[in-house]
Amino acid sequence: NAGVMQNPRHLVRRRGQEARLRCSPMKGHSHVYWYRQLPEEGLKFMVYLQKENIIDESGMPKERFSAEFPKEGPSILRIQQVVRGDSAAYFCASSPSREQGYTFGSGTRLTVV
Amino acid sequence: GQQLNQSPQSMFIQEGEDVSMNCTSSSIFNTWLWYKQDPGEGPVLLIALYKAGELTSNGRLTAQFGITRKDSFLNISASIPSDVGIYFCAGRTPYQTGANNLFFGTGTRLTVIP
């Protein structure tokens, strides 16, 4: 029973390129959450999705960032035209319902050069 | 979003010592969760608390849900080197339609000196 799978683990992008981060939730989990963590800082909520729907995107920047969780396949966090300030660890978590504890993936570390 | 005040920010302790950290909020929560994050990894759930006053243990870890529902603490007894990491509290507010309702503290960075 695999946990939350995130890939890639490390991603290097040049300024202006696009970054696509993937998250496959645990089997049976239909709720997905994305968080960003800057070095030496805590977890900042970005977006909450439930199959095919965005429930809450209040933590996501309005420009360049988008997220989806299609009926089939992983959840994708897309960052267009990346800038140096986007460098961070991005964590995905999933849960079977919104009232239960979240299981986190190992994260994708994005470095923008 | 909700503000969770977690303290201390960091701790340096000798192996074998006990550790205590806590989280407070200005709002009432109906769930408290404690996570540990090892370097380069995602947070792992340690303890979940669902009722005010609840005291739950997981090995050398003990956590309590404050009776005011606005705070929680985590104790680690007889610390060992592998306890090193960042500990996060997380609190869940009562159900809000169409909104994220789980909020994380800023973390306590624990260093254990052998």
C-alpha cells in the first residue's frame, strides 16, 4: 500500500520555464492538499482539491500558479514562468475525508536558477 | 488563515532529557495533530487528538488537547538522537464549507546532543 507519491523529488528550472509537480494520493484518498515550505520555515497552505474540483485555492498566488486533480491520474501543481522566489519544497498531502489526518509525500524540491 | 503560535522555535537538549513544546490559538479547534519532519522528508503524523482534555501517548511521546480547545502540548521523554527534526502542530477548525480548515504551526526545531 504505497503512500503519497510525489515526483520528481528534485526539479531544476531556469527562470521563465514551467515547472510541473505531480502527486499521486494514497489509494482511497480523494482529498489532496498542496503546501509550500521555504528553507527554515513552516508549511504554507496553497490549495485543496477533491477529485476534479478545486475546493479552496486561497493560499495560491493568483498568477502563474495552477492546480488540478483530474478524474484519472495524479494531481498536478503547475508553475508557469518560474522566478527565483519560487524555489522551495512543495509537499502534497492526501486524506480519505477532510476530517481525517493528512498523509504527506516526500516533497518536490524546486530550484530556480 | 488561522494563526497558530508554536513554541519554542528551537531547542537544543542533551540526550536523555525530556522535551516539551506547545501550540496556542486564538480560535477553538476540534482536532489537534502533531507531525514530525525529518530533514529532506515530508511530515509524518505522530499523534491525533479529537476531544478536549484528551491525553494520548505514542511510545515516548505524549500529547494533550487543552480543555479550552485553544491549545495543545507535546512531550517527548528520554530523548534520543533520532528525535532530531522539526515538530509541527496542526489544528482543525469546525467545518467550513468550501475551505481548508487545517492550519499548521511554525514548527519547533529539535536538536539532540549525544
